[in-house]
Amino acid sequence: MSIDASARLGLPYLAAGQLQKHVTLNEALTFLDALTQTAVVSRTTAVQPASASDGDLYILPEGATGDDWSGRAAGALMRHEMGGWTVVATPDGHLAVVLDSEEIVVRRNGDWTPLQTATPDELQQITRLGVNATADATNVVTVRANKALWTALENESGGDGDLRFTFNKQASADVLSLLFQSGWGGRAELGLIGDDDLRLKVSPDGGAWREVLMADRHTGRAWFAKGATRRETTTLTTGGAWSPPEWARWVEAVCVGGGGGGGAGLSGPAGTSRHGGGGGGAGGVMSALWPVEALGAGLSISVGAGGGGGSGSGAAGASGGDSRIALGSVTLLTGEGGRGGAGGASASGLGGAGGGGLIASNAGGASSVTATGMAGQSAARPDGPGGGGGGGGVGGANVVQSGGAGGDGGLLAVKATGGAGGSGAGNAGQTAPLNDLHWAGGGGAGGGAQASGAGRAGGDGGFYGGGGGGGGAGVTAAGAGGAGAPGVVRLTAIG
């Protein structure tokens, strides 16, 4: 211990019997004036001020200049008094307010450091921590900020490059979770909530909670309370381009060709055998499931038109157009159009074949001169569109027959009833009643034959892919065949 000055601040002591004690006392008071509640004008001013007030303090930066500042060490605390400058010895741990930068600095290892960066190496056993907020007994750590960053300690800095947070609860029945709030109301919670399986729950109001998923800790299987698959179906009735949404993983495709048109009945003099037109075949159906990764830039779609019905005596109906899905120049899937029904003749009026597929679609019914026209098929492809009914014929004895009923579409799915047959004009097939669930339309009914005048027209096929009904036979004119319904392409994205 020095007998001349205080150990920490270096304040000079008065000696026993000392002359002019006031000089030593005033020197000590001057030091105290500088080191008590230290307020520094600046620590960036490098040029010694030409005029300064008594008591002004400066911390010298690197390269300070001036008669009294030049050559002084950076960080020296300089005090102005009575036209001169003196160095004030400053111990480590001393705090100073810097007026021009509005900061607090601390003397540490001979340097001045902003207080907020001069953190200690360890903080142990603190009971609360508030950052820009006040921690309390419930929330012992409280942070109010817009962003926060945690980063791993790198290998070159003595770490291993990993960053892992460990959270622990006392017992299985306790809660260990992350609670997400909006406006201080809970909206989502993730964690070990009341047991040791990982759970996610959500809430619209912070009161009612619904479980989203649970991951079983024993098996690793995930259980979704409301399901997790996303499916969106696009129904395309015209051609164009289509690309799967970015969230999709699979695409399920259904191609339905256009239905064939019904053939026209045969007209001719009474007493001759005349068949009605055959019903048009239903559009073919093909389906596929593809991974999105295989579809590249997207798909090109074409949708088959329905075949027109025969309009002149004995004219055949037109076949329906094919529906196709292509990837570039490669066709991936085709729903063939149904074949048009044959025109009525003296010996026959055959129905058109259904469009091809793994199972051929429903064919149209044939005409008869001895019985009611045959109904369009519905059971040959029970999930497909219905075939058109055959038109009614007239026998040589001038006995007229009714047209056959159109086949039901989607017989074992969502049924679209075929048109009802009879002696009049054939009824149109029903359009798919729940198109979001199934797409098949019913076949149109055949038109009835007439012993005099014109035969009755066949009914149109129902959307999608239904065959048109055949026209009935007549004397003065034949009944026209009904038009086949256009096809459709349905693409379901699955994610």
C-alpha cells in the first residue's frame, strides 16, 4: 500500500507536518471532480480544441494532435483546467458518459468499451432476465424484440458446428410445448402435451383447441385427426395446357372420349321392312396415376367432341372424338370416342361400339323390326357412360316398334339415368348428377318408328360421353339420330 496516494484512484495523501497542505488537497479534489460521475465531451475528437471550458474531459482517439494531445496514448482521459491539459489516471471498471454519442463506456484492460458490449464472461444463478422488457415471477425470461438469432459455435472458434436446444419436463403427464399466440391468444401449440407423444394443436380463439397430428413415440407413425392429403380436381371440357400445382406429388387422370352419334332411321313406303338407326357407342374411359416429377413442364390436353347424329334416311352417326393427355409429343393417355350407330337399313340397324379401353365402354343398342329397339348398354362398363338406345323399326306388315332406352351412365357409381324409350322422340340421357363425384352421362333413347309420316328423332347423350339414340324409321322421312355427348378430362392433383 502506497503511503503517498490512494490505491485505486491515486488521490494524493496529506503528509504529517506538510507545508502548503491545500495544494495536495486541491489536487485530490481535482481528481475527484474528473472521476466522479464522469461526463466526457467526446471520444472521437482528434484535434485538440482551441478553446475549452474548465473541467471539460476528452478521451483521446488514435492519432490525436495538438500541443498537449500529440503523443498521448489512445484512450487517455484528458482534463482541461486554467488553459492547460492534464492526464487523469483511470482505473479498470470506471464508467463514463460520452455526451456527443450518448453512450456509456467502461474502462477495461486499458481500453474504453461500450457498456452493452463489455459483458462478463459468466452470469451464474441469475433468477430473472428481461431484454427490453420486465421479467416477472411467471415469465422469468422475457424478451421484447423484432428478431433474434442463435448460431452454432464454429469448429474454428472451439465449437463443433452443431446447435441443439434441449427442453425437459419432469414427468410424462406434464406439458412441454411451444405455444404460438396472436394478440395474446393461443393459435397453435406443438410439443409433448400431457404425454410423451409429439402433438400439434390449433385454435381459432385460444379457447377451443383441435388436434392436428400426433407422432407415436413407439412406432414413429403419424396420426392426423382430420386427414392430411390435399386433393384438388380440375375438370377440363376444352383443350389446352395444364401444369400441376407446386404442392402436388401425384396426378390422377381420367380421360373420357366423346360419345358416338345415333344413326338415322330408314324411310320408305309402307309395307316394306325399315330399321331404325343404331344407338351411338359411349365414350371410352382410361385412367392413370403419375408422379409429378415425371411430368416436366406440364401437360397438353385435348377433349373429344361428341359425334353428330345421322340426319338423312339411313345415314350413320359420326364417331365421337378422342380425348388425350400428352407430354410434349408423347401421348400418355387416350379416352377413345364411341363409334357412331349405323344408319337404318332394310335388314339391320346396328349400334355403335363403345370407345376402347382396358374395358371397352358401353355400346349402343341395335334397331329391330320385330321388337322394341335394344337399350343402350350400361353394364359392360358399369362406371362408364351409357350407350344410346336403338331406334324403332317397322316390319313388312307395317307394325311399328318403339325406340330403346338409353343405357345408364355410372351404373355402379353415381348413376346418370339413360333416356326413356317409347313411341315418340327419344329422351336425352341424364347429365352426371354429381359431377364432382363422377363424370359419366346417360345414353340418349332411340326414337320411335312411325307407320305414316316421319320417324321420331333419337335423344342426345348426356354429359359426359353418353351415346346418342338412334332415329326411328318412317315413311316420308327418317328420324334423325341423337348427338353423342362430348368427352371430358379430369385431373386430380394429390399432395
